[in-house]
Amino acid sequence: MTKQLQKLCLTGSAVLFSFGAAFAQNPGIQAGAQAIQQASSDLQAYFEPVTTLIYIIAALVGLFGGFRIYSKWQNGDQDVQKSAIGWVGAVLFLLSIAAVLQAVFFA
């Protein structure tokens, strides 16, 4: 019984080894890995302009919010502080999104 078990184990390991070698040399797998690598580098190439765009949007939101706050302040509105906190929060959110994108995709 033990010789048959040894023979079976040896045959099974030889079959598994041959499948592993065939899959490792498969050109489809290598082409897929190269495609994933190319997509990753293309995606990273887009993040610098995207973060620059986010900074520009944050600057515009900050300017617009500053004008809105100044307008409310000159008109004597009671909720100037609440409005200022909201606009500053929006700018800080945009800046933090840009920082998080850079930390995730460039670190």
C-alpha cells in the first residue's frame, strides 16, 4: 500500500509542478501584468493635473466665499460667523482631498 501511495503522491506532485510551470510561462499572464502596470503608470500621470485642478477650485471657492462673507458682514447679517465657518470648511475639505490623493497614489 505504501508504494502505491508514494507513486500517487509523486505523480500528483509532478502534475501540479507541470501546471505551475505552464502557467508561469503563459504569455497571456505576462501581457496582463504588463497591461496592469501600464494602466497604473497612466493613472498616476493624471493625478498631478487633478490635484492642481483641485487647488485651483479651492482657491476659487475661497475667493467666492470671501466675497460672500464680506457682503454679509457689510449688510449686517447675524449669521456671518456661521457662513465663514462653512466656507472655510469647504476650502479645507478640498485641500485635504488633494493631500489625501497625493498620499495614497504617490506614497
